[in-house]
Amino acid sequence: MKKLILLLVVAILAAIPAVTSAEQLNIAIMRDSMSDSRKYVPLIAYLKTKGIEVSLVATSSYPEAARKFTSHEVDAMFSGSGVAGVMIIKDLAVPAVRPVDRDGRSTYWAVVVGPKGAPKFTRSADYFREKKVAFCSLASSGEIYFQSLPNIKNANVTTIKAESHAAAIEMLSKKTVDFAIVKNRVWDKMKANFPGLQLAGEDTDENPDGTLILSTKIDPQFAAKVSAAFLAIKEGASPEADAVCTGMTIKGFVKTTKEDFKHTFSLLKEAGVDKSFDFAF
């Protein structure tokens, strides 16, 4: 009888799926963006089904984020191409995946917007000489593109950092500034509402949008596990994956490599960014 009971216990234990301890992924979120973090709730739930526990770590600035990458306090961050490119140049992170929006897009570029009748943009510092220009800080389609222009530091330009690309366009419409350098996608969505503004020029070489970068300090096998989990997020793949797509308004994710940052790296180099750059020009 004892042998029979023992055999039954062994059989029952063998039938129970093995429970593995979840691995921890700490994702940095800019403190002023924490109010938008609810869009990540479905992502947190989805990754938990893949054995990955996620914590969102509030970070007050990009230099602080860099320090947290260095100290292993954070393992990942969703970022625009400018900041992601800096993190890669500083050997703090590598690109993993980026989201694909509902229209199938995952890249963007900079456009120069001016008042109706503005001359065509020449990619010359003289174009902005003694003008006021609005853009987003550390954006490849903003400050970084502006700083990449040859001899721009000697053009006596007044610059205003906008809270968003939309805010820069609003400034231009109110004549607070003479030009705005913004993301092409934002301009495309807003231009119909601003008949007094026009596209003056654009940089059609593309930058990856919203890339998830992973710390160079995390275990390579865990990094591969994280990437695989994200790449499995597609509409219709599972209820949890669908919730992520709905929450983030995307179709899924695509693999992203340093090669995808080729143009971004070129802009950063022209802007004078190197390993010592501390996220301020």
C-alpha cells in the first residue's frame, strides 16, 4: 500500500507543470511620462506569461537613465532614436526591437516647417541665421538634426525647446518662432489644421522609432528571451498580445539592429556627439 501511495504521489507531481521563477526586467520611464505608463499595463501582463516580471523605474533625466544603465538599476528603455543612439554610442545599450504602427511604419525623419511662402530649406546654417527655431530636445527630428547642420553654432540662432513636436508646430502657428523642426509623422497629422504653415524642407533618411534598448550588462540569454517575447507580439497571436497591440496602438514589433541606426549615428556624429556626451549641447 505504501508503495502504491508513493507511486501515486510521484505520478501527480510529474503531471504538474514545472514552475520556473520569473526573470526581472526593469524598464526606465521618464518621470514626466509616468502618467502615460498605463499603456504598458497590458505589456507587463503579457511578459509575465513569458516568465518575465517587469518593473517600471521612474527616471528624472537621460543622464540619470544612463547612470542607472551603468549601475544595473535598469535593464531597458523605450526611446526615440536620438537618445537610443547616444546610449549605444556610450556602450550602455544595444537595440532590440521597435514597434510597428497601425499603418505599418516604424521609422521617421525630420522636417522643417515654416510660414506660408517660406523659402525652400537649403540645409545651411545661414537659412536659420538670426531666426527663432523650435524643436524637441535630443530628438533626431529636432535638436540633433539642428545641431548636425554645418556651422550652426555661428549662425546666431535663438532656439526654443518644445515639450513635443506638436507644441513646436503650435509655437510656429502663433508666430512665437520663425521655424519648427519636427517629426514628419506629427506634421503629416497636423498640417491640415494649419493652412498658414508649409513644409520648407525635409531629411528623408530614416531613423528607427520608439526602439526598446537593452542594457549591455544583462545576460545575453535573457536579452534573447526578451527580444523573442516582443517579436511574438502580433495581432491575433493571443489575447494578451492583442491587449498589448491595442494599448500601444501598434501591429507588433520588428527586430532592430545598429544598422537601422546608420543615419541616426551620422546625425549624432555631425552634431559632435561621442562617448563623453552628457545629453546636453
